[in-house]
Amino acid sequence: MELSPETRQQVEEKSRLEGPQSRQESAKSMHPQLQRLVRPLLVVFGLVFVVTVFVAPQSPEKQAADENAKQQYDICKGKLEQAKELDVLSDLNTKGSSIKVTVGPAFFTVPFDTQQEFARTVNCFFVKGAGRGITFDLIHLQTGKKVASWNGDRLDVD
């Protein structure tokens, strides 16, 4: 059965008009299915991205350095406890970025290298075992006056 040219033109016109609507309807019906698949995938990829960018894994060298610093800190903390028992150290105080180290009477009876090692130990304690230096003053327990200062790597006695 052959269609007349008019009928054929009407059918083509009708299919052309209905074509985009039927494609839109099929896309709408697939949309909820795609959402169920796409959203979890986006969440997973987002989490992977965040973890790789913001939670950078530590290298073995960094982990070893951190472990070494922790061991150094523990050693320094033990030495400071001994210094307190021997009255070399009276008190350690921090207020903001200011550090106040109050020395006891035994500080003045020990040799200079022991005083310097004591100040190095205080430095180690405040930087938590890291190998950097800070500055602070050592204050006399009774007078409250500065008796020495540590400049990051050496003790200067007043």
C-alpha cells in the first residue's frame, strides 16, 4: 500500500514533531535511574579526591623524623624532671610566645657546660624534640632578675 504524497508529508511532519518529545520523555524516564548511579559515584570520587589532596600520606623519612623528635622530647622531659629534683630548675612558664624559665639555687653551683646543657634541654622540651632553636631568659628564683639567656644554640650568662 502506497501513501499519497500528502499523507506521507503529514506522517513525516507528525514524526518530526513527536520525535523530540519522545526523546525527552525517554531521557526523563532514565534520569532517576542515572541519578541513583551517578550520585554515589560522585560521592566516592569526591571522597577519594579530598583524601588524596588534603590527607597527604607521610613519607617514611617524615615518619622517622617525627618518631626521633618524640624520643628526643621524652628524653628532654626526663632530664627536666631530674633538674627539678636537683633544684637546678624551679619553674617553667609560658605565656603566649613568652617563655619564663626560673632557675633554682643549684643552677649557680654547677659548671658552665652543665648550665648550657640544661638550657639546651629546656629548648628541646619547648620545641618538642625538633631540631630548631628558640630564645628565652633564665630568671633567678629569689630576685626575679635575668641571670642568663638562651639564644637558640648557646647560653649567654649575664
